[in-house]
Amino acid sequence: MTHAKPQTAVAPSARTGDARHDAGAAETTIYFDGSCALCSWEIGQYEKAASGTDVAFVDVSDPDVALAGDVSREAAMKRFHVRTGDGTLRAGAAGFVAVWEALPSWRWAAHLARLPGVMPVLELAYRAFLPVRPLLSRLARLLGAKPMNSEAGHGGRAPHDG
């Protein structure tokens, strides 16, 4: 379980500088918006589940993080992205399914997502969620959720975080 800086993934304690391994070598790399309180809360749940797995977490809200050529910061801030072990970049609902596949305690959700007709519904639900994400992130803040990156150049608020 790791967070990434330019070429190095780091553990949650990496906010204090404890490097673990290169994000490029991880089996699964999760790109997330650490300036979003709701996103940070969810990623925190995945981090707990990722203990003992080869999953790297990359906070795309950190301007010092170098991203792969096919992942733009703008796109990754707007939509969830995950790189799988075979190098495939998945976004939206497919990205969440890739995370669930990588985390043993979430594989049941990946199996459900693979049932006929479920993926299109998940993608529609994700697209419906995106416009209300800023409101939900503000609500999460009110309920005590904290962004992982409160220094993301916008006062800890993503451009869409209100």
C-alpha cells in the first residue's frame, strides 16, 4: 500500500517521507484526487484493504507528482483512473472494478460488476455521481473527512470541490 511522489510510491506515512517502492513497478496503480475529502476517505478504505498487496496510490492533486504520459493531471482530477498490472489504463466504473479486482476483500464487488448488464449501469451511476461530487465532498468535510492533500494549490479544495 503506497502513495506516489514523482517516481516513488510512498506509504501513508509517506506524508512523512517513508518510500516503499516505485509506482511503476506496482501491479495496480490507483490515481486519486487527494484534495477531495470524499475521495480521500474512500482511498483510505482501499489503503486499509491493500495491506500486503502490490498496489500503489498516486495523489494526482500533488503538482510534484510525475504522471505517466497517457495520464493527464486534468483528466485524472476529473475522473478516477487505475493502471492494471498489464499496463491497461481504466477510468470511471472500470477503474473501480480494477481496484476491486486487486484487493482481496473487495473481489466480491468485482465479481458482481462482471454480471451481464452491470458495468453499463455502474458507468451511468458514476457519470451521474460526477456532477454532485463537489457537494458530496463538502458534506464529507462537514462530517469530518479530511483531504489527504490539503496543500494542493487550491486550499485543499479541488477545483470541483466548491
